[in-house]
Amino acid sequence: MMISLYSAATGMGVQQTKLDTISNNLANVDTTGYKKIRAEFEDLVYQYFKDAGIPTAQTSQLPTGIYVGHGARMSATTRIFTLGNLEQTGNALDVAIAGDGFFQIQLQDGRIAYTRDGTFKVNSNGQIVTSNGNLLVPNILVPNNAVSINISEDGIVSAELADGTLQNLGNITLVKFVNPAGLKSIGNNLFLATNASGAPIEGTPNQDGFGALQQGYLEKSNVDVLKEMVDMITAQRAYEINARAVQTADDMLRTIGTLKR
């Protein structure tokens, strides 16, 4: 009887965590470059009353056993790195990656982080930076007399100067990972490499499996609102069912407790 109480309680706990994950996905439905998170669960240890295959006679054995589980728990939260829709903005410093790859960003402490968010700006020194002021790597310096900036699909950055001449400013490179789901999220649309993700593999956009750069576009979140709403309803119903199992087990214990000879 107590097993059912604890098993149902763990079921309520995992559904609460699933709802937390769904809520975070929905909150970031308009976050540039956001990748949705999927909650994954696993069953807990089992109590074995009889093992399958135990001999019942000289020539026979049990075809199945008797196993009672002890509930469920969270096993992982996995980011799904499918491509989001590309939205045209017309801003020359908005850049989307149409395919695989991450931009490299230098943090204030010198570490290199990675992002799919191509909402870039130019700071007072003419450097291309993120919305939080972190530098794009490789660093690109925009001249003061630049009247327009062009970013090609393969990452070549050039500027048209006030006198009508063109100046090459550098190249934007991308990186990819063997296991991008192993990246560590640190907020601000940024990720850090981990042992699970593997080392970053640097390359040229639109070559060797890297995505092409799309100037004047931004990648929207890949969250499917309709699916998240369905998953939220499913989580709510599963929570209610587990809560009912707790109530039912409690009623049975109460019945036992009131038995009289």
C-alpha cells in the first residue's frame, strides 16, 4: 500500500517538472534563436517478488515474473536543435544561420560562448557586438565612414565607405559540435562547451556542412505553441491522475485502520 503512495508522489513530481519545462518553452516563444527543451523520464527500481524463468517443476518455468515499480524520475532535459523559422527584418546587422552552426561570442571574463542569436550591434569603438555588449569572434571593426555593411552567405563582411569604395572587414566563422545537446545553457541565449558536447569545430559558413548566413534575417524560436499546449494539458491530467492514486491509497489505508474484529 505504501508503495503506491510513494510511486504516485514521484509521478506528481515529474509532471510538475515537465510543466516547468513547458512553461519555460512558452515563455521563450519569441526569443531569437531559442531551442525548445524536452523533459525525459525514467522508471525507478523494481521490487521483485518472483523472477521470470524460475522453475516451477522439472520441465516448466514461470513465463513472467512479479515486479512492482517504485515510480518515475527525471532523467534528462534535452534541447532540440531543429531550425526555427527565419524572419526578415531588413536590419543589416541581423544575421541568421540557415543550417548547422553557432556564432562565437567572447564573454567579459574572456571565455568563448556560443549562440544562434544573430542580433548584432556596433559599439562606440566600431566593433560588432551582441545586445549585451559581448564581442563577436573573430572581431570585426566597422570604419566610422561606412555607409552600409554587407555580409555574404559564406561570412565575408564588407563595407561601402562614404567615398564609394568597398572595404573588406573580415570573415565571420561558425562552430558546430558533435553533440550540441550537451552544451551548457548560461542564459542570454548563450551556451558553453562541455565534455559532453565535445570541442568546437570551426568552419566557414555555407561550406562543409555549416549553415549559410542570411543577412537581414533572424531565426525565431523553434517552439511549437500548439504542441506545448497539448503537452501542458497532458501533464495536468497525468498530475491529477497521480494525485487521485495518492487519495485512493489513503482511502484504502483508512479503511484498514478502521477495521474491527
